[in-house]
Amino acid sequence: MNSTNPGSAVPLPKQLSIYDQGTIPKPQPPGPSRLQVAVKSARVEAQHYAELTRVHVQHFVDRWLSVEQSVQKTVKNTVAKDEQIFPGALYVTVAGLAGSIAARQRNVLFRWTAPLAFAAVSSFYFMPKTARSISHRLYNAYGDPDAEKQVRGAYDQARGFGQSMVGRVEGAVKDTRTSLMALARSADSNNRSDSSSA
């Protein structure tokens, strides 16, 4: 752009722009390097495993809380409200230890069962409502209704057999008494007849 100053005869020099007017092609960035690809892959895997770990830990915590609430509910429903737990449980524990002392010189089976038996019997004495509730829960969980029917049937059968035996023994005693009385009368009448003939 040549321009002349109207008041001077010297032309002004051409002013160059500080920016280039031409377009220079921009260099394309190179693709990701192998290191960048490996780091990205490792980061994605680490995030995946971190998420899996978080999910598993959350699942474990949820299960733990549900078990804790279940135990709490079971204990509340099992323990009688009017029975004190601490002294009764302490007495039952002492009775269990006494069972192990009592079974000290016995065979292995008795050594294993005596503390349990002592503790169970003492629990029915020191904490009767709680022990009854525990036994009902155990029966409902592991009891066999058919076994109960069989035991009741065997008990009724044994009771009926016992009553019939008592009836038979009473009948035999009555018959024996009657025959002994008859024998004694006949012996007495024989003795009288012998004494009157002499």
C-alpha cells in the first residue's frame, strides 16, 4: 500500500503486519504413545477393581448389619423382660464349669456332655422363662414333629401297658388272696373237725 502524504512528496514505507498473512499448516499431534496407552489401560483396570472392591465391601457391611439386627431382634424376643440376664448367665456359667469339674476323672463322652448338661439344667432353674424360650426356638428350628408323635405314642403305649400290668397284678393278688383265704378256711375247718372228733 503506497500512500503519499498530501503535504510531502516522500512516499511512506509499506507497513508490515505483525501477523503473517499466509496460512502455515498446523502440525498434527502425534497419536498416543505406548506408554500413554498402557497408563490409560492400567488406570481403567484400577478404577474397575476399586469399584468392585467397594461393591463387595458394601455388600459385606450390609450383610453384617442385617446379621447384627437379626441377632439383636432374636435376643430381645428370647430373653424374658422380667429376668435379669447377668446374674442368671453367671450362675449358669458357674454350673457349666462345675460340670467340667465333676466330670474330671470320667470318660471322654461324659467330660464333653457334663458341662452342657449342668448348664442346661441350671438355666431352667436360674432363668426359667429364657431357657424355655430357647428350648422352644431350638425345637422349632431343629425338632422333628414325627419324632414327637412317636415319643408320645410310645409313652401312651407304655402307660397303657403299665396300667394293664397293674390290673393284672391286682387281679392276680386278689385271686391269690381269695385262694389263700379259701385254703385257710378249709384248713381251719379241717382242724376244727379233727379236734371235735378227738
